[in-house]
Amino acid sequence: MDDQAGRGDGARRPGVRLIVDGMNVIGSRPDRWWNDPDRAVRRLIEELDRYAPQTRKEITVVFDRRPPDVSPGPHGAVTVAFASRRGRNAADHEIVRMVAEDPAPGSLTVVTSDARLAERVQALGARVSSAGSFRRRLDSAP
């Protein structure tokens, strides 16, 4: 399960793509991110931008809320998306929509530790990797 998202050996597996539950990954490390959630969003985008070329995977990160200075779309090697609706679990609904609309959901790995989201995307054919294990790979990347 986690191996699908975590190959750091540079060997790209054809068509493997990640959809990252941004706030879930941010929340997996209690570094007082809640004091400045906008900064935490920007920091994760920067970390993913450095990580993506190392793994050669297509990475999209989805957030519940949008900092005023961050636009959706490409940010270097990562694509940033924001929930189209507000409220709790707004990004979850966006991620499920993305997986449901994807022509090849089996090539997607959703990074989350949200059990309900994991069930929903697995039912659509995507794989799941835990936010904590992904956070560790991100932290250990050069």
C-alpha cells in the first residue's frame, strides 16, 4: 500500500500519480502549524515541489482552504487545488470528485489518514498511502 506512493529510488512507475490530502499531511506533524495555517500550506507546497522531481510522480495537493496569496494550478512540479466548497472535509469531497472523474483511477494513490476518505477512493479504484508515512518520506528527502 505505502510502497505505491513512496518509491524514492527515482524509478517512475508508468502512470503513478499522487493526490495529497494537504491538511491531513500538515496535521500529521504537530509543529504548531495551527498558529499560521496559511504558512503551513505554503510550506507543504514548497516541500512537495522539491519532492516531486525526486520521485518522478505527478503530484496534486488539495487543501480545504486557500491562503489569499496562493492560486490554484501549477506551483513548480506540483499542482495545487482547493476545495470548491467550504466546511469540514471540503477537500475530501474534492479528492473523491477527482478520483471519480479520472479515466484511470487505478493509477492514483491518495495520501490521507482519513479512514472514510480512504474507503471512498478505494471503492473508486484508487490506492491509499497514509499521511504519516508520506510525511516521513517527505522529511527524509534531501
